[in-house]
Amino acid sequence: KNMFNPKDKKIDLFKVFMAPTAAEEVSKVLNSGYIGQGPKVNEFENQLQNHFQHDYIQTVNAGTSALHLALHLLKKPSINNQNYDGVAFWDSKWPGLNSDDEVLATAMTCTASNWPILANGLKIKWVDIDPKTLNIDLDDLARKITSKTKVIILVHWGGYPIDLDRVKAIQDKAFQMHGFRPAVIEDGAHSFGSSYKGKPIGTHGNLTMFSLQAIKHITSIDGGLLFSPHKKLHDRGKLARWYGIDRDGDRKDFRCEADIEEWGFKFHMNDVCATVGIENFKHLDEIVSKHKANAAYYDKELQNTPGVTLLERKPGHDSAFWIYSMLVENRPGFYKWMDECNITVSQVHERNDKHTCVTEYRSHLPSLDATIGNIVSIPVGWWVSQEEREYIVDCIKKGW
């Protein structure tokens, strides 16, 4: 018998994980006299590089900053330096970015995925969604590529990986048609711990962002990661995240930097946030395994439930399940019933194309139009106990 009493507490959709050691370790940094970007940032980056077996990972102050930085790195720098030729942008045929270039993107995501496109002076072209996964529709993506398509931004919804092999085939077709491959930026905000065909998201040869915001799998209070496919992009990113200053180079004076060849941003992480990230990162396997176990339980128990359509699961697409989304009939009734059951549910993200600031890019997205009113996410995280997940399933099966 399930002993969970729904009157005792509400089951949260999101919750902040904080390692029990974090406060003590942060206090050491706060009293060290060094709280900016320093040894703790380096330590965190080294841990991440070792974990992912990927040398080109850098921290930043937010996932949004990582996306902004990724787009910035695809622009040709305003200096004439042989070190920035060809491969420093994308490949030997990379033409750079111009203000009238298009970025193909999904509207079904957090605005943090798409506003960096606008901040970099580029145009958005919306691509429809695949209702079986809530990821971008790769058929629609292939149809919409033109000679102005310089970048594709992919969001792995809930952590469920997009078919990255198909994406590469679409890039190859674009190369045949237009003489260059559109750059791919993966938005992995939901995907820390996800993998595609046995390789972690972030290690498939694309620029990739991860978010370390408060309610993600791993938080550093706020922060982000940028994975680069090669050293030249990585090195340029390390300069651009801190005004263009080479922190590791020969500086003339303690506070006087050498010549700055290309200006940059204030996007770097600090040692306080890095320390929180280090302590929470120790619990990654435990956190992700609980998300996956809860999702597997829902996949099994909610099959063939009236009014519920589960999303697609394919071999090789291993999701970290930051959220567990599904489609439900009569969503207002479902919301009301879940509230009565003391279970927090949500659509999580509003479609971005509805906002006034992107009116000029509005287009017909029939699958999104047909699906948006049925999307809902139920609690799946590390805090959801076995009794609670059983209770959630029982409530859903009772109908609404």
C-alpha cells in the first residue's frame, strides 16, 4: 500500500539540489580573498574536461552567455591575423556571419535559447516541431535551409537527443547546395547527462551549451558551459569571455593587460559559483540516475493510459530527463485535477514566436499549433520518491 499522504506536502516539479558540503567550501572561498575567476574555476573546468574526455570546455556566467558567445565566435573577427583563418570559425569554407543571415531555431524552448540570436544581430527562421519528441522537426529543418542559413540551433527537449547523424546529413546537403555547412549549436540546457549513440551530448563535434542555472541537474547557482569542437574556437572563446584579455599571457603589470586584438565580454564564471558547481558535480551520477529511473517507471506505467500520449523513445537516444513531458487531452482539466492531487505540473516553456519582439519572424508552424495545448510535464527529478511517483501515476490513471 502506498503510504504517501498528498496532504503532507506538494510534489514539486522543480527543486534545487545543493550538496551538503557546498556551504562550507564556499565559506572557504569567501574568506580566501580571491572570489573572482581563479583556481576554483580552473579546478571545475579540469573536472569537467576529465569527465567528458573533452579538452575544450569552458565555464561562463550563464547558459545564455554560452549561446551568445558561441554565435559571436562564428563571426569573423575584426583583425587580420593568420591564426584566425578558416578553421577558427567553422571550416575552411566558412563565410562568417552577416546581419541578414538566418538562424534556424525552434520556437518551443526557453527564450534564453533564441534571444542571443537577436543580440548578435541575426535573423530567426522558425522550424516546426516533431510532436513525437517535441524536438525540432528535421524534415522541416531540411526544407527551410537557404543560402542565408548560417547557423542551426538545436534544443534537446527534456534531455532527449535529436538525431545528430541526420543533422550532419542535412549539413552535408547544404554544403552541396550552397558551398558551406551551416554551423550547429546544441542547446543542452536540459541535457546534462544525456548521450547520443553512446557519446555524451557535447562531444559530437558541435558547439554545445549547458546550463548550470538553479534548477538544472547540476547548478553552480548560475552558470553555463561552452563545449567547442576544436582548440582555436576554444582559445578564442577564453579570450572573448573576459574582455579579450589573455589571463594566461604575459601581462605588463598586475592590472595592466597587453594589447587586446579583439574585444570581448564579461561572461566568465567566478570562484564562488565554481565551488558550488564542484561540490554538486560530485553527485551527478546519483542525480541523473534518479531522473532516469523515475522516467522509466512512467514510461512503463503510463503506457496505454486513456488521454495520455507518451513521447518517442529510440535506441541510442539516452535522455537525462531534466523534465518528463507528455501530451494529454483536456489539459485544463488535467491541470485542475493535478492541483487537487497536490502535484505541480506545467508546460514549462511558452512558444517563443508569440512574443511581440519577434513578430517579424512569425510563420506557420502547424505541428506546434496542434501540439502546444497538450504539452505537460510531471515531476521526475531526484527528489521524487518511489512512493510519490506511484502516487502520481495513480492520480493520472484515475482520469480527469
